[in-house]
Amino acid sequence: MTAAGKPMITYAALTATMIFWGLSFVATKVALESIPTFTLVFFRFSLAALIFLLIRQGRRWPSFTRKDHVKMVLLALFEPGLYFIFETIGLQHTSAPKTALIIATIPVVVLVLSALMLGERASGASITGIILSFGGIALLVVGDPQFGWSLKGSLLGDLLIGGAVVSASLYMIFARDLGRTYSSLDITFVQIVYGAVFFCLPFIWELPGLTGSAVTLRSSLAVIYLTVFATVGAFLCYNYALSQVPVSRAAVFVNGIPVVTAIGAWVLLEEKLTGIQAGGGALVLLAVFITNLPARTQT
């Protein structure tokens, strides 16, 4: 392949990642129309694990030490375990565009938790980003026409999505150590396998109430999309792109995920943000951009 062709493939991979992950929130809502929560996540990760096993055919299971294996179990508990429980249940109570924008604050929450747990000092730009992000989330939540102070409806959904953000942020902090020793491909493969194991018991609990005839074609197609594109395809594309360009440059594309979600939700679900929520979403995206500024200036 020529040197000129590589950048085109790299940015095509980043664009595909942005689209795959952006539409995953919409696909999850579609799948939940006729598939129970834990059944959905179990099938998503079980099928993804099978696909990864086929991709890795002939390769050995990653050789973690006993200590690192325990770390992997804990990491998988945070993500995909708790993360997808919070996200999938939360999406049943709130909109896909708002979910994507709240999820976009993960880098900001990582900064906060790093300061609290690891004693890392935040720059002035990072502190500004943190303040803006929480202001943006407040507008997203309060600007919802269904907003109320009782713990139900959209507020419950927003709090659950907040739990997904905290789970993913804790995962990212604890994953730093393992990432120095093992490849991201090996770590993600084991996470997906453990995810399928974690969701096995809840799936068995839901199984008696599951009626195969009640599952619609629309929901089945959404599960296939979530497995093939949003899980396996998106990871492989993003992993390839990270091997070609700096993380800071790849992050620009990932920050576009809420835009893809908003368009997809508007077209497929007829969900849209109010004017106040759109302003809050703009603040969130600005905050994420600002918190990335220190990383950008170093690359």
C-alpha cells in the first residue's frame, strides 16, 4: 500500500468508528422495544465473543499473571459489566441524543477522579472544561420536557447514564496499568468474554419470561448491528486508527459521536433535543474539547 493511501484508510476507519458508536445508542433503544435488558446485553457480548474467537483462531488465550487476571476481572466488572447495565436500563427512560452527550463527558469525569484518587493536578483548561461540562449536563437534564424532581422518568434515566459514565471512568483509570503490559486487542477480547459470563446469570433469570415470537425483526437487526458493527467492527477500526495516528487526533472523531446519535435518533426514533438541551449539548462538546487541549498541544 502507498504512503498516500494509508491516511485515507485511517480516516475512513475513524469515520466508521464514529458512525458505528454514534448509532449504537439508537440501535439499543430499537433492540429494547422487544428484547429484555439482560437478554440484549448477553446476546450482544456472547455473539461478539464468538466473532473474536474466530478472528483470533489459532492464537493462545492472553497469558495474564494471576495478579493481572484479578485486575482484568475487576476491570470487566466496571466495563462492560456495570457500564452496560446502567446504559441499557437508562436508555429505557431517557433519549438517545441526551445519553450520547452525557456519555461524552467521560474524559472530564476521568480528570476529576484522577485528581481525587491519584492526586493528579488538573490544568486551568481542564478545570474550565469540568465546570462547563457540568453546566451543560444541567441544561440537558432540566431542559427535558419530561423533567421532574421525582426519581422516575427522564431524571432516573439520566442518573443511570451518569452511573455508566462513572463506571467507564473508573475502568479507564484502573486500566492504565494493564495497558502498559498487554495489547488493547488482548484486553478487549478478555473483557468481551467476561462480559458474556457476567450477563449469563441475569439472562437465565429473564429467560422464563422471554417469548421468541415476541421479538421483532427490527429488534433482531438492531442486535446484529450492535454485535457486528458497534462492538467488533468499531473496536477493530479504532484500534487500527490508533496504530496510525496520535490519540489526540483520533479523539476529534470520537467527539463527533453525539452528533451522529442526534441525527440517527431524529431520523429513526423521532427523538430530538429542545433548544435548551441543544445549548447544553454544545457546552458539553466544548468542555470535552477544552479538556483535550493539553494533550493536543503536546502532540
